[in-house]
Amino acid sequence: MSVLDNWNQWKDFLGDRLHQAQDQGMNKEVMGDLAYQIGDYLAKNVDPKNEQERVLADLWSVASPDEQHAIATMMVKLVQNNGTQQ
């Protein structure tokens, strides 16, 4: 089963990657830009696997680039307290 199939597993996966980036000294601006790039890639190339991902994909599709950056930043905030490396 892919981490994309389950919302909680997806948030834990993203949380782990966020903690790794922070441990390696990546700043919030770079993490936000990377989250935007990942969100854009997922929106264009990956079919949503659950209801939450569908909502994000729908929001992304109607958002301006500034709003997409805001969505990406909110996702970073959402997963800050997720993952196995807390």
C-alpha cells in the first residue's frame, strides 16, 4: 500500500520528511518552496487516492500561484507535529 492511499500515513510521511529537512538545516522559506513544487507535481501527475487529497487537488486547481504557495505552506504547518521522528 502506498503512503498516498491513507491520509494519516501521508501526513506521517510528510512529517518525517519535514523533520529530516529541519535536522539538515533547511530554512522555512526553502521548505515552503519545495512544498509548492511537490504540490504542483502531485496536482499535475498523481491521481488523488483519498477524499482529503481530492479536496486538496480541487483547491489547487482553482488557486492562483500565490494561493498555491499558501496551500503548500499550510500543509507544512499541518504536518509539523506528524511523523515518527517527533
